[in-house]
Amino acid sequence: MRYLAWFMIALVTLTLSGGLARADLLDDKQAELRNLQKQIEEQEKALEKIRNQRLTLDNQVQLLDKQIESARLTLEAIGVEMEAITLEKSAVNKDLVDLEEQALEQKLVMKQAIKASYLSGRESLMEILIGADSLADFMSHLEYLDRVQHHISVGIKTLLELKDQLATKKAILEDKDQRFTEIQSAKLIEEQSLGIQIEAKESVLFEVKSSETTYQAKLDEARAQQQAVSNEISNLLSAKNRGIEIKPGDLKLAWPIPYRTITATFRDQDYAARFGLQHYAIDIAAPQGTPIKAPYDGVVSKVKDGGARGLSYIIVDHTNGLSTVYLHLSAFAVSTGAFVVQGQTIGYVGGTPGTPGAGYLTTGPHLHFEVWYDGQARNPLAYLV
């Protein structure tokens, strides 16, 4: 008996220490993740500072280095978050097992209480009174019946509470599973993007290693090319017929990618000063290869493959003269004339220097996103959810 007692104490101690160890490890992982997120934010600030400088070969190389380091930090953060989610899922699964055991125990208590209540209910109060040896015996029996009824009432309440707790824990677990799946996909895209950026850096260095003069000449060519594409898009969309007037807020577009870091705003003055071009879009930083989703139902009116050195883009016409444009695409998932529904993949983010569809006048992977209505480019942020 003594050995059994020691065994039970040891088992409880191990269980508690195991739970505490998991909690400590989870705290460590969450602290590590916060630290990485802080480093990523600092890296983004450094990137923003470089983006606002005049374009030079040295500046371009610095930008590529910072973006590669940022991608590495993001990958590390994803790995840590995956470990943290695994620990959280383990804790939630343990809670679920404990709650199931509590519910089972409570059901057994309820079963006994209901059985006792049923057996007691087969006798009338008169029969109980007659069968009692004394008044005290009769009162004791009545108190026993009250306790049984109380057990049943408390048992029902406890079971309902356990049911709610189980539902909550299961919902938490489903959320953790969904998040884990999401960041698994994000990890694959980030890994692919990092590899492409490392290769792109070597390509850029090889192409312009001769001199800064060669680099600036290529930038001039790229400006002309991007201006030509901008004029082409403008000519296509300025001829669109206006339908029922759409004001900002009347029609909400979903974000085409799951990222929100805007590196250049609509009619961005810094962008104009740096590149010598007007910016009729928002640029959203995202890993190379990120799927682009249609923000609303529509018809693909133009798919332009810029090839190895040119600019690739897609135009989607939506409703009442509203259109959206996606530039620097690395690949397409639709063709001209296709009808698309909101959330459908239409293409993939590009923009890494030296990659097909990016064009030369780009400093890193991102989505250039335009919104046009009534023949004019509009601020996309006024229409996005």
C-alpha cells in the first residue's frame, strides 16, 4: 500500500512538472517570437530608409541584402511560431482529455443519483412514514431524497458547463490547426522567395558590375518601359463606360493578398522623386510567388506577359466601370476573357529584380495594385475592405 501511495505521488508530480515544463517552453517560444518580430520591424524601418534614397547600384545592393535578411528573419519567426502552436495544441489536447474525464465522472455520479431517485420515487411518502422506525428516521430519509435531487441538479449544471468548456477548447484547437496550416503554406512561399532573391542579387551584380553609369542607363530604359506600360493601361481603362456611380464605400474589394505592408502609396511623392514616375497604385510587400486573389467577381480583360525582361500584368473588369490592375506578376493563373469570382487565384506576386515579369525598375518582391473607375485611377485604399 505504501509503494502504491508513493507511485501515485510520483505520477502526480511528474504530470504537474511535465505541464509546467510545457508552459515554460511555450513562454520561451513566445518571447523568442516577440524578439524576432521586433527585429523584423527594425529591418523594415531600415528598408524604408533605403527605399527613400536615390537609386544607385550601391543602394540597390544594400536593399537586396536587407530584403534577404528580412526574409531570413521571417522564416525563422515562422519556424518559432510553428513550434509555439504545436505546444499550444498539446496543452489544449491535454485540457480536452481532462474535460472528457471530468464529464465521464460526472455522468457516473448522475447515473447513481438518478437511479437512487428512481428507486426512492417508487415509494409514497405514506409508505416511507409507515416503514420508518421513528420520526427522525423519516426526516433522515427525506433529507436523503433532497440530497439526491440536489446532486442531480448540480450534475446537470456541471455537465452543461463541461459541454461549453469542451466546445470552447475544440474551437481553440480548430483555430490553432487552421493557423498552423496557414503558416506552413507561408513558410513554403517564404523559402521559395528567399531562394529567388538570393539568385536575383547575384544576377543584378553580374549585369551591372561594369559601372554605376551602366546601372543608371538601365534605369533610364526601365523608366521608359514602365511609363509605356502605364500609358497602355491608362489607354485601355480610360475608355471604359461608366455605369451606376460607384463612390468609395459603395463597393468593397477584398485585399488581393494576405499582406498589409504598403511600401509606396497612391500618388506617392517619394516614389515620384525617386523613380521619376507617377504612382497610380499602392505597392504591397509580399514574398515572391504569393497567390493573388480576385478582390471581386469580374472578367479578365487583359493578360500581358512581359517575358524575361518586361513587365507582366493583369487587368480585371468588375462592375459598373470599376477595374483592377496587378503589375510585376511572376506567373498567371487565368487567361484573357476568363470570368473570375472573388477569392479565386488569378496570378502570383513577382517584383524580385532580374526575374521574369518584374521589369528592371523594381527593388524587391511586391504587388503593384491599381483601382480604376470612370476612366481614372483611384486610391485603392478607399475601396479595399
